[in-house]
Amino acid sequence: MKNFEYSSLVAIDDFDLTENPIFDPQISASPIDETDSNENSEIFSDLVLEYINQMLMEEDMGDKFDMLLTHPDLEATEKPFYELIGEKYPSSPDQPPLYSSPSPDSSDSRRSSGSKAPMSSENGASSFSEEPEDHKDGVDDLLLRTLPQSQFEKGFEEAKKFLPTPSMEVKIAVDRRRPHNDSFDLEEQRSRKQSAVYYEDPIPSQMFDMVLLCGGEKFPEVINTIREAMHKEENGEKKDGRKSRRKKPPEKEEVVDLHTLLMHCAQTVAAGEHHRAHELLKQIRRHSSPHGDASQRLGHYFANGLEARLAGTGSEVFQSLASMRKTAADVLKAYQLYLAASPFKKISYHFSNQTILDAIEKATRVHILDFGIYFGFQWPCFMKMLAARPGGPPKLRITGIDVPQPGFRPAERIEETGRWLSDYAERFGVPFEYHAVAAKLDEVRNEDLRLDEEETLVVNCVFRLSCLGDETVGVDCPRDKLLRKIRKLNPAVFVNVISNGSYGAPFFVTRFREALYHFSAVFDMLESTLPREEEQRMLVERDLYGRHAINVISCEGKERVQRPETYKQSRVRCMRAGFEQLPANYEFVKAARSGVRAHYHKDFSVDEDGRWLLQGWKGRILVALSAWKPCSF
């Protein structure tokens, strides 16, 4: 029997595919060389869809609460007291019972988290705010009656997650030290505290499998669905297939160049001409919208950034967007859509996985430091590849490092990621241990990492170096500080994936111009690959790219956290820190190019420059991938 260890340390501060190894050949838009090697098929198989599905099922808290409202044990306890005081026991709202008497099947389903089907609106309310008016009073009474009991039951269910199962030994080691000084005011931190009680609507159980453990036939379904929606949109059809009524265009339609307007507005803002800047902003607002075409959507978010800069509230606007509570359902659905529309994340994760596999080929114990783990989308696929290794998988330990979240539980998301990954390790038979570290990336201490000389150490950093300060922040900048720290750890390989951009300049007008070019390409990519009415597209634009643009435009100094650099600048920085660049795996590059040509928009590109693997859109490089090892002196 295998033992799987899960532990957490909180330092609070702040493509299975046969013809093509990355993509499914079923929807190939162009012929693929069938002589390609088949040995890497498991390495590149995409396991993201299934992983997201499981995470969404774990987020299903609404059903657990609903099932307690009419619990027979609770009713049996309360009913005699109502009889003693001469009152009639309150009846449940007019809805089918949410709980039936225990049976072998029902008891098993109650004990297993993640296997229960979601509650439909016909069988029960998944969200109390959607309750009909004539039922609200009864529901409120029932909620008041059962709230203490429900909270107890909820706490019990949460505690059960930490209990050891026959196949997994769970260890919790929480260190609640505060080794770092916080740069934010105490009152500001208190004002950002969030409620610890949080409920989410039930999520379909198939979504994780579709996103993280795609077996080959499901991922093309997502792509085909998007393509059909795009085709209907081009033909003026609605989602239900009906022809949409086009509004008669005005006789005289004013045509404006939003890019020119935005540049003029940025120049007036830099010159301190506030009255003229407000006039230009009004004009930009009239011709921009978060629901329009790519140029209009870009103009909307850039106008938000310029407005915040004028008002001096850039940091507050960015922090409010960053601290907005986003459900795992929203994030994961948007991520699924992004995977189908763009190859950037997909190829980046597979590149990292292949590089790590090459580095740990003979290792029996592996320790991965993931700087910026977020939800850990990358690792289920890696675990499956590891399990297929000849001779069996090594013992895998992942230390997930990410910045603390605002609220009462700063390490909550990082710890949840560990629990989800433990489930996949158990499924694939990989001995697994996980540590969660909530701290600023450049302030992580060696003792937080629990290093072991007998383990093969690997460092993974995907899209996170650009969030650390550069030379404009200080002489000993956090970015160089982290790279030197990684070099001292002497890892077998260091994977560095960056967002390639020139909009990290300290001068506002120059930075604004480069940001305009960069995000114009990004929004044009989304416009060409996703329907305008797609709700999750708006989430990607607002919470990812729009939020980044606002930070770049409206913030200065340490408040400006988005500081990208070009891959050539990053190469110099890594070499200065004591690293030597490794060549990209030839078979991987060949498979990536073939897959992008077959299944993604023709304007996506995969190129090489030196030892960098570059991804772009219409000739503009947006993502750069690299692998490094410490220099031998």
C-alpha cells in the first residue's frame, strides 16, 4: 500500500494521442506527418480538463448546505421542543426533499467528495438569492433555525478532508510565523479582510476531466464548439441558431482611430493637461466598450487605466480587481476556453514537463519548487507521464509557492491545490508529498523549502518573473535576488517561461506605447479565436489582460507589479545570475509546430531563436520559453 504525504508550511507575509504528441488528430485542419515518433505521446497528452473538473466538484459547497436544511435527525431533535411550547413545527419550503433516508448507495455518495451530481434548480435552490419571492420568508426562517447546525456540519466535512484514507497518509504541518515585514498599512490590510464563510454553486462533474485529463476526444469538442459559435457569429446567428436582427446603421457614422486617441490622451496625461485629457477620455468612452470588437474592448480597459492615473487611484483600482473573489468555477471555465483558443499555456506547460522529465530521468526522489503555482494546472499531466516511466515513478515532492491572498486564510488556495494534486498522485500511483508556502517569491527562506540533499531539485517558474521588481525599483532588485537564490540552490534544471514584452520602461509615454502594441495583439488574438458573446472571454479580458493593462498604465514605483522584459533581456539577466541555457528538445519543437498548424488559428507561430522557443501572434512574440542549468565554475 502506497503512502501519500501532504503537508503545508505557511510563511505568511505579504497531448493519450497517437499521431501527434500534443494535439488530437481528429480535427486536423492540415495533414500531419504520421511518421512522427510515438514515444512521447504520454508526455504531451493534455490532462488539464479532468483536473479542472475535480477542482470544480470540490468547490461544490452549496449542495452540502442545502442537504442539511431538512435533515431528519435535526427535525427529530427540534420537533419535541416545538410541541412543548405549543407551536407547530415549521414546514419546509415547497420543494422536493433534498435528503432521503440513508441507503447503501446514498451513504457512499455522501461520503465521497467530488462524485456527487450537482443539484438542479428544479430539485432545489443552489443559490438562495434565486429563490422565488413567495418562498423567501420560509427559507429565511429555516436558515435561521439551522445555521448553527449547518456550520457545525460544514466544519466537520472540512475536517474530514484532512483525515487519512486507506491509500493516503495526510500530514499537516502549519507554521504560522510571520518572518517578513509587510509593506502595507495595518488598517489597509484589515479593510481587505474577507468573510471566511463562502458558498459556491454546484459545478458539472465532467469539467475537470475535459480540461486536465483530456483523453483525446474531448478537447476537440471544445475547439469545435468554439468554431461553430464563431461561424454563427460571422453569419449573424444567435446561440440558438436564429438569425439576429441587425440594427440599421446610422446614415453618418463617425469613424475614429482609437489607437491615436489613446496615444494623444496618454501624452496629455504625462504633460499634466488634465482638462484636455478628460475631454479625450470622454471621446474614447463614446467609442469603446467591453462588449465591442477588439479595438473597442482594448480602448475600454486602457481608458480605465488612464482615468485611474488621472485620479491618482491606480493602486486602489488594481488592488480591488486583484482582491475580487473569483470562484474556482469561473477561473477554470475561462482557463478551459483559453486552452482551446490559444496554444500559449498548453505549449508552455508541456515544454516545462518535458524539460523536467529529461533532467530527472534516473532520479528516485524529485523535489519541484514551483514559484507561482496558482491552481497547479501543470502537474496532473506531469504525474501521469511520471507514472509511465520504466521502472516506476520516483517519489515526488512539490513545494507550491505563491503570494498570500488577502483575507483570513492567505494560504487557502495554495493548500487546496495540494489536496487536489494529492488526489491525482493517488490515482496515478505516484508517491507524493506537498508543501504550501505563502510568501513573496523573492523572500522565501531556505528553511521554508525543506531541502533534502538526496532529492533531485528542480525549479519551475512560469509567467511569474515579470511580477517581480526590476532595476527601476532598486539596485538589488527582487528579480535578480530570486535568480541568485535559485542559483545557490543548484537545481538540476531551472525552467523559465516569460511574457515577452517591452512595456516595462520607467518612462510613462514609452511604456504606454509599447503596452498599446502588445495588448492590441492580445485582444486581436481573442477577437479572432473566440465569439464576442462568450462570457468567459470577458472574464479573461477583464481579470487577466485588462487588470494587467490597468496596472501598467496607472501605477508607478513599487505599486507597478507588471514589469515584463524581452527574452533577450531575460537571457542576459539569467546568465549574469550564473546560469547556462539548455537547448530545446527537438522532438518537442517539431510536435509543437505541427500541432499549432493543425488545430489553432493560422496566425499563431512557434519559432526558435538561439535556444529560446518563441510563441507569437501575427509576427509579434508574446511568450518565450527557456531551460537553464547552473554554470560549472
